[in-house]
Amino acid sequence: MRKKTTIILIIIILVQILIRIYFGYQKQYFHMDEMYSYGLMNYNKLNIADNEDFLNKWHNKEYFEDYLEVNNNEIYNIKPVYENQKNDVHPPLYYLLLRISATFTINKFTKWTGILLNITIFIISSIMVYLISKELFKNKIYAVLTTLINGLTLISLNSTLYIRMYELCNLNILIITFLAPSIFVSRSGDVTASCTACDALSSPLASPIPI
């Protein structure tokens, strides 16, 4: 039964991944904040508009691509991840992960660095949904169905396709939810601190624990 449940769960997650890849190919529009995701993990300024030559001048596409891409001479320079987030409102964890993902597409902007990163995070989130549901329902069938339904909801799909830190926030909250019973039973300060720190490094706006 355990092996059968695992196989079904893997098939469900694979189908959900394929659906995300399909809609990823359909993605043509980028919200301004998604462009900020790329710029904040890469550019040497908080905003491209901070450049002295930005206003009152026509720029070619290479000017804006430089804002979004990791170039050859920037591969090992992750300083923008820290410096830009220090001057912005969001913590650096998601931008660091996006920066690592973007190093596989040097000198090229592609939506797939963000989408594939979010899909990877989603896979872990789906496993956490299953584990939480199994603990809640004490029934593997219900847990599998919950995982199936959760991964096909519009908000779940949007969280993956929207290249921002919210998919990572979802994962952090799921991990904290899963660990919550052991936290309260054992009163483990180490576990609580680790969960809070991970969540705070993603987005304090989504943290269920006051920080």
C-alpha cells in the first residue's frame, strides 16, 4: 500500500509539473514586480531608473537586457543580491536562489530561470501538503486527493508562474505548519528559530510567526 501510494503521488506531481510547463510556455506577459525580481538579483543598482542616463534618452533593448541578465563578468558576483535587498523591502533568500538559477543562462534573459526555480519549490511544497494532510486526516487516500486538488488550483498555478518569492513563502509556511506540533510539544527553541529565520529570509510579510 505504501509503495502504491508513493507511485500515485509521484504521478500526480509529475502531471502537475507538466501542466506548469505547459502554461509556462504560454506565459507572455510579465508583471513589473517580476522584472524587479531579475533586476534585484543582478543589477548593480536598486532600480534601472537610478542610472544617470536613464531619462531623456532613447535606449536600445541591450540596455534593458543588461538589467535582467547575468553577464559573463557577473557570474561570481552575488553582491547585488545583498546590496539591493538591503535597500529594498524583501529579504534576500529568493533572490539568491533566482541568481543561482540564472547562472545557467549567462548573457540571456529567459522566464524559465524563474519558472523552473518555482517548480522545484512547488515539488517540495506538494510533498509537504501530502505529509500535513496525512497527519490531519490519518488517511493516505485523502492526503493524495488533497495534494492533487491543491496543485491544480488557480492560486497554486499562479504562485509557480509568477516569478516572485511567494512560492517560497508557501513552502516555508507549509514546513512550519508540519513542524508546529513537534515545536509545541518539545518546545524546541532550535527548531522554532530555524523555521522563523528561513521564513524571515523569504518574506516577513508572510511569516506566521511574529519577527
